[in-house]
Amino acid sequence: MQRSLKWLAVATTIGMILILLGGALVTKTGSGMGCGRSWPLCNGKFLPTEITPELVIELAHRLVSGVVGILVLVLSIWSWKAIGHIRETKFLSFLSFFFLILQGLIGAAAVLWGQSSFVLALHFGISLISFAAVFLLTLLIFEIDKKFEAEKVYIDKRMGFHIIAVTVYSYLVIYTGALVRHTKSSLICRDWPFCLNDAPALPSNLYEWVQMGHRAAAGLIFLWIGYITILAIRHYKTQKVIYWGWIISFILVSLQVIAGAFIIFTRLNLYVALLHAFFITCLFGVLSYFILLYSRSRKNHN
């Protein structure tokens, strides 16, 4: 049974990544209305007859979301029963399913009634919370804490502050990135890292402000995680989970910045854009694990 639960956890985690990338693909390709104002059916039909690329992308995203939703529900119930004695399990089980349902409802509302770009930008972030909960459940199922002696980790208040603050801030960065996609501002600034557009000046319209706001937010998190990584290298050499965790975080945020730049250089190459979404998904998962470790550290050392 334990082996089956592990396979389910891995499949669900991969499924959540596919949902996040699928959502980004729908937005990047403008396929949100691929099935018209119809949900859960497509153009009012169970099997649509007029097939378009936008319809295929949107319908595939819906199908994947539905299947993964079932997997998340099964994983939540099974985890509750199998490892419910671990204090984080029940909370993560609830969180994973609740936010996945919320993500689906927002998506359905956007199709049926339409939403502003500022509301639609929440869609990716809500899915990300569900992914983080599933990811942490998977780590608990695989007993990663025991393998890396993470239960013995001591995190001081300064590092704890950075963990919580940078995780919350990363969510803001993710929102601004989603807002760039939903306002179609990805190529509003043709230069990088500044928005010169052949004339050095401040952003002149809402779309330029959205784009440059995201770049500024991404630049700050890059510097912030770089600083925390230096702290980890200096003070946490004996605690490998923290030491290597922040090094991995810095690598991921660096890849995120590079992918963001190449979105501009390649004029919105789809594969680069999906890598951009993938890197921030992985980074948020690692940061979420740090929060779990800090929570345990406070409990164990108070």
C-alpha cells in the first residue's frame, strides 16, 4: 500500500505541474475561449465537431485538470488515513484539494462570464498553492525529512524571517508575472532589462508599467535569494537541507531571470515561456518546504 501511495503522490505532483504549464499555455496561445462561453462542455457539446488549435489546447487543459483533480482528492484522503499522524498532513490534504477546486471555479467563471485581467492573474497563483501542498505531501510520504535529517534542523529567527518574507514576496512576483501574460504585456517592452523602446524614458502606459513592475519585482527577488544563499553558505554548512536548499533556490531564480530575458530576446518563444513558468513553480515548491522546516524548527526548539 505504501508503494502505491508513493506512485500516486508522484503522479499527482507531475499532474499539478502539467496543470500549471497547461494554464500558462492556454494564456500564451490565447486559447482561453477555445471552447467558447461553454463549461464544462466545449461549444455546448460533449464532442465538438469544429476542431481548432485553440479548442484542442483549452479542452486538453480541462481534461488534465479534471483527471488531476480526482488524483488530488484520492491522494488527500489516502494521505489523511496513511500518514495522518504527521501533524502537517491533514492541513496539506485540505489545502491541496480546496485550492484546486477554487482554481477550477475561477477558470469556469472566466469562461462563462469573463473576468478582468487582474482577477485572471490570480488563477496561476491559486493553482500554485495547491501544487505546493501536493508537493509537500509527496515529501512527507517519501519520508524525505528522515533521509536528510531535516527534523533536526534549527533555523534561527533571522533566517526564519527571510524564509517567510521571501516566500510571500515570491507570490507577489508570480502574480505580477501572470498579470503580464493576461494583459498581453509580454512584448510591450522590446528591450531588456530596461523598457527603452528607442527612447529612454519612464514607462508611458499601463502595459509598460505592468511589464517593468514585474521586472523590478523579479530583480529584487533574485538579489534577495542571492543574499539568503550567502547567509546559508556562511551559517548553515552543517545543515545540508538548508545549505543545499538555498543553493538550489538561487539556481532556480537565476534560471527564472534568464528565461524571462530570453522571452524578450526570442520574441515570446513558447517553449521559453513555459520554462519560465516551470522554474517559478519549482522555486515556490522549495520555498514552501522551507516554511514547513521553519515551522517544525520553532516547535522543536521552543
